[in-house]
Amino acid sequence: MLSAVVLISGGGSNLRAILDATKNPMYPVKVLAVGADKPADGLAHAELFGISTFVVEPDRFDSREAWARVLLSNIQHFEPDLVVLAGFMKILPADFVKALSPRLINTHPSLLPNFPGAHAVRDAIAAGATSTGVTIHVVDEGVDTGPHLAQSEVAVLPGETEHQLHERIKVVERDLLVSVLQQIAEQKITLNA
Ligand code: GAR
């Protein structure tokens, strides 16, 4: 059984997909806790499943490094095998990444290396891309630059809005994330920094 702490910032539909998968006793992943950088709506999914939550807000700290140290100690309290960034929208400092690497993964709504950063879906539409998708990757010290674990392509439909495209990407993303976690648990995917 692979144990995980999941970090979110928003609605947590990817988190919800993982939690729904864990209802199947054959699914080899257990979510120990869910953390956020704000009182994110998605924390409600964890509460529904009776899973511990923690919120560590950057505004309450003098520096990003001090914030990340407290975030890390909240995570380490649960001693997870893996930390999953599932819509966590803050960039993490190098010391945080080093402490968890390579057992820190992220899901990102583009086919990296295209469209890294916080506005991947908007950027793909603005660039006139006809296809984009999702990438799940190991986190390194760059922004969305770590080794890829899996990708899925999603066509960009003419005239669709950022919201419409992102919702279609998330449908693919949820399945891919649930599958990648299973493959990590079953050692079919190896994590390398
Ligand atoms: C997901 O599409 C995830 O890839 C993206 O935020 C969304 C969160 O959705 N993350 C990033 O853009 C990170 N750069 P959710 O809260 O419904 O799971």
C-alpha cells in the first residue's frame, strides 16, 4: 500500500478522483492527509472521507522558506511514501523539494514542456495550439521541469473557452492521476529525480 499526502489549492476534483478510487479495496493507495495553502473548497472532499486536513497560509510567514518549512513539517508528521501536488498553485522552494525528492509529484494541465506555469490552459488557447493535454511529473527545483511519468493529449476545440477546455482536460487528468498512483504503488513506475 502506497501512502500519500495530497496538496491542493482549489476545488480538488483530482483529489476527489483519488479518494473515490480508494473506495475500492484493491486500489493500492491510501491518502493519509490533505493539505492546502488556503481554506480551499476541495478540503471538503477530505472531510467527507474522514481524512485529516491542514492549511498553511503563506501570508502568515515572513518568508516563503519559513512557510514551506512549516508545510513540510505538517506533511512529515504523517510519514507518507509520496506527496502529490493536485492543483497546488504555489511554487515550492528548493529545500522543500530536496527534502521530498523524488517522492514529490505534480499534475499539470498541458503537454510539458509546452505551457508551464499557473495559466497553462489559457496560454495554450492564446498560442493557438490545436492540441494540449496533461502531464504528471516528478517535481524538481524548476517550474514544471521535472521528469515526466505520463502524458495524455487533449484536442483544443475551435472557439472553446479556457474553462471549457480545462474541464475537458480534468476529465482525462483524473483518470491518468489515479492510474499513475496505482502504477507507482505497484512499482510499474519508478520515481527518479
Ligand atoms: C488541475 O487541472 C491541475 O493540473 C492544475 O490545477 C487543476 C486543479 O483542479 N494545476 C496547475 O495548473 C499547476 N500548475 P482540481 O482542484 O479540480 O483538482
